[in-house]
Amino acid sequence: MAISPQGAAGLHSIPALLERNANLYGDRPAYREKDYGIWQSWTWSEAAGEIEALALGLLTLGVAPGDHIAIIGRNRPYLYWSFVAAQMVGAVPVPLYSDAVAEEMQYVLSHCGARFVIAADQEQCDKVIEVQEHLSHFEQMIYVDPRGLRKYDHTHLHEFSQVQAQGRTAQFELIDELTRRREALGYDDVCVMLYTSGTTGKPKGVVLSNRNIIETAKASSEFDDLRTTDSVLAYLPMAWVGDFIFSIGQAYWTGFCVNCPEATGTMYENLHEIGPTYFFAPPRYFEERITALLIRMEDAGTFKRWLFKTFMEIARRTGPKLLDGEAVSLGDRLLYALGEPLVYGPVRNRSGMSRVRVAYTAGEAIGPEIFDFWRSLGINLKQLYGQTEASVFITQQPDGEVRADTVGVPSPGVEIKIADSGEVYYRSPGTFVEYYNNPESTADTKDADGWVATGDAGFIEEDSGHLRIIDRAKDVGKMADGSLFAPKYVENKLKFYPNILEAVVFGADQPRCTAFINIDLTAVGNWAERNNIAYASYQELAGHPLVLEMIQSHVEETNASVAQDEMLSGCQIHRFLVLHKELDADDGELTRTRKVRRKLIGEKFVDLVTALFDGSQSVYTETEVTYEDGRKGKITATLSIRDAAVVPVGQRMAAE
């Protein structure tokens, strides 16, 4: 059912949802955070009090309606409160990626004209201070953690708790003004501005309204029967739209609890402690967990390895069917039940997913093998397809219709169409308002009827109505012989192997496909240790002949799998090299959400791409890198290029 123009039952803003939750669920937990080894908890009533105090404090600092307030830091209740407090005073919250370097922050802060910044700690404050002379609008900064900041000039620097204290002191004087601003918030007023990852250029500020967020949160929550009793772990970047819709949109609509880890490095431990019932992770997370699990299995005894392998074979043919309510033989049911206490339960528990009712993955396509692995364990993992411009949800997979090769059916209220070019278009209540100060890009992306170009190529299955995404529209092309080229399809198959962290496939307009490969240092390092292979650096390990042989076997197994797909069999990899460095966001090769910047990589390593296609057996290269402290350096290497066996199309067809 569509929400009325004024919002569902008058709930026309996130602050309005907060007020409702404080009244209806006042004693229920709203936020938890592990701090100094102890889980702290705030009820909805307590959270409402903290947020109001901060909002009043913002008024004392002179925040005006329409101001942009940048929010920088890892997931903490204080920063989530900052979003809502900013909205409450009529300002626009603009989260930034906490791992962004100062220059990246400078672009966003300057582009949105942020007058105020709320930062988590000294590290984030230092980044802003480093570039503040280039920020013409910047005036005041608030910090949460005071450690290391005592001797800083506090003329324009304020401690979070002190701003709240000032707000409480000025409550009698300012409460009427705060109430006026809060009640003036309209359904079509701006809720948040989120910057795109900038895969193909400078990040764009995506303006999302209260209508966008609330209608999307309502529809998606009802789709999966999310409840007040549900619990999530908020660990994804706060600047990413997924975290905003899960940790604020859906959390405030349903009233469930948002749990924040103690630190980035304790995320897995805290996930295990919380045991969320609703969970989201990008494909890379599930890939990393499989890698860690398989490494542990390699170090286990013979009996444990046999037990794991035997019951995982049973799980692969039985688990997904049980999840989807399909018919399973009595024998397989009994074997699966036996595997539950021996293998499946312990693996789910170790992964922190013992209590998960609904789990989603999105952001990039997930390899079918990885997807099926987790579902075989009895985890209700599903795929969704979304974008920042859609307030996340474009398609979702209904229970009982979960498949690895589709991203589901249109989410409630969403319309989808496929252009003649194969590009996917959508429109929905969640469709963004505009790109901030960028009418040209807005017009290029969203037409007058509200249809948005996704930039992805795909098609809708006639029998099921499910959407299948092939690849990014700009990446899908043709080989020299006219066969289809879809690099992401092959890259995802390669990344199923724990030893392969990242892959970049090239082949558009070429007679054959080639690839760059990053090894996973943890997995390959563990393998090297077991095989008594000494190495002193990533570069040395990546170039070891035995490592190259192992990666070649993975490439050739992938080729055999790709050959089974008649449409994409031309995408088999003929030649590859293992890169001498990990692709890194600090070097511009990945976005902050760890998406590959394919064009930039091709241009940066043009000498390597050329060598892959010209028949060279090795190539010397020099590469500029960025160290953790921000210094620049240069590394050199001579990389071996290897030929991989492919399955001829004729041979594949004969085998079939």
C-alpha cells in the first residue's frame, strides 16, 4: 500500500519516527556499542534524549536550516545520533568515508559547502584541519573522542559531550525553536546527501528526501517481515547508502536495535557476540569468510577435513532445497540433520550467523559457488540489486525464489524496464531527487518521467519475472570475433578460490581474454608456510613459481566452468599475470567501497595490458604506491606472463 503524500500516519521524517519509537518502544534497546570491552546500551527513550540534546547544542552553534553537516568516523551511536540531530534542526547530514585521505575529504567538503563537521576522533579532525584553508564555508568542528585533542586550538573546535551539555543548558530558551524546525520538516525535504563511490569519475552528491528513505524503508521492511525484535550489526561505511537504509531507515521504521562494534578490527568477534537476526554484507565479506574457513580446514586433522568435506557435499545438494521448501529425500534429510551439530551449526556460529533470519548481499555480483555455499549451511542469504540513487532497493529475492543467477523481482513500488541497448532502467518512490549542484548529470541519469538509467546491462526472464544482471553496461562488449565479453562474470568465478583476492579481466575488441590477478596474502601465505616456502614480501610471494602454478590451475578450472556457458564461453582467459602489488583505494585503483576502477587500472598499467596481448613472456614495470602514512614511493618488478589452457568451443559442444 502506498504511503500518503504526508507520510505514513504523519511519519514524514526520521525525527518523527524517533518520536514515535520513543513513545511506543521507549524501554526497548535502540543502540548498543562495545566500549572498553563492555556492551553499552541505550533505549529508544534514552537515544531520543541524547539526540535532542545534540540538536539543541547545534542551535547554540548557529546551525541554520539547509546547512550541510559533514559526519566522519566509524560506526558509533554518537554519529548515528548526529544524522538525526542534524535533520531535526533542518540541516542536511553528509557522511564521508572514514578511510578517505584528506584530499578526498576536501573535494566532498568543498563541493557540498559544509559549514560544520562532526568527527569521531583526532585522526578525522587532523584530516579536516589539514585542508581547512581550502574550505571556504567551513566554520566549526565537533569531535566525539577527546583523546589527543586537549592542546588543539578550540576556538572552532568543540567536544561532542560539551555541545550536548550546552544544548541541555539552553533547553528552556531554544526548545520552541527546535520544535518549530522539527515540525516544519516535510515529506519531500532533504533527508541525507550521500556521495557516490566515484567509479568512473568524481563522486556525485545524491540528494535523498524523507519520502525516498521512509517509503523505501517501509516497503523493504514489510517485504522481509522485519520486526522490532530484530537486531543488526552496523559495521559498513556510514557514508554508504546501504548502511544508511539499514541502520537508520529500516531501524527507525521497524524500531529494531543497531549494534556498533568496538573497533574495525573486532568486527568478527562482535558479530559472534551479538548474533544478529538481520545481516547484510558485500560479496567480498562472504569470500573472505570462506577463505578463513578453508585455511582453518587445511590446518585441521585428517578426520576433521574428511568430516567437513563429506557433510559439505551433502549440504550443497540438500541445504538450499530445505531453505526453499522443496522436496528432499528422507535419507538426505537425515544426513543433513546429522551434519547440523557436526559441521553446519559450528560454521554458522563461528561466522556469527547462528540467529540470522534474513541475510542479503549486494554491491557487486557474487559468485554462484560462494552464494550456494552459504545457503547450503541453512543461512537465508539472498541477493538484492540497488543503487544509491534508488535509496538502495531496486530488486529483492522473495523467500522460495532465491537463485544465484538472478537478483530477484522488482521491490515493492519499483518499476523496471530494459532499453533496446540492454541497459536496465527503473523508477520508484525511492528515486533520488537530484545530484547536488549537477543538473547535467541529473538529466543524463533521470528523465522527465522519473526513469533512472542504472548503467548496468541485463534482462528480465519471461517465465519468472526475475532480473538478471550481466555486467556494467560500459564493461559489456564484444570480442574481436563478435562473441559477448562480460568481465565481471569471469572475475567472480576466479574470486571463489580463496587464493585469489581480486581479478581484472580484459578482452573487449580483442581476439582473446587476459587477466590481472591479486593473490590473497593470508590464504597464499598460509599455503606457503605449510609448504615450507620462504618469502619476505607480498611481491616476492606473488612472483614465486609455485604460486604462479597454483594460480594457473585456478584459471584453467575457471575456464572449464566458463566454457559451459554458451553465451559467455568466449570469455575464457588465455593469458594472465599476478600483479606485484595489491589493488588499493589509496592508489586510486579501487573505490572506497572496494569496487574496481577498471578504466583507471587499464590506463595505469597499460604496459602490462600491452604485454598480455602482444605475446611477451615477461614484462618489467615501475609503479607508484601510497604508503600508510601518506608518503609516495615506487616499486619495480619483472612479472611473468603465463598461458592458460582453454576449452575450444567445438570441444565443449562435442562434450555436451
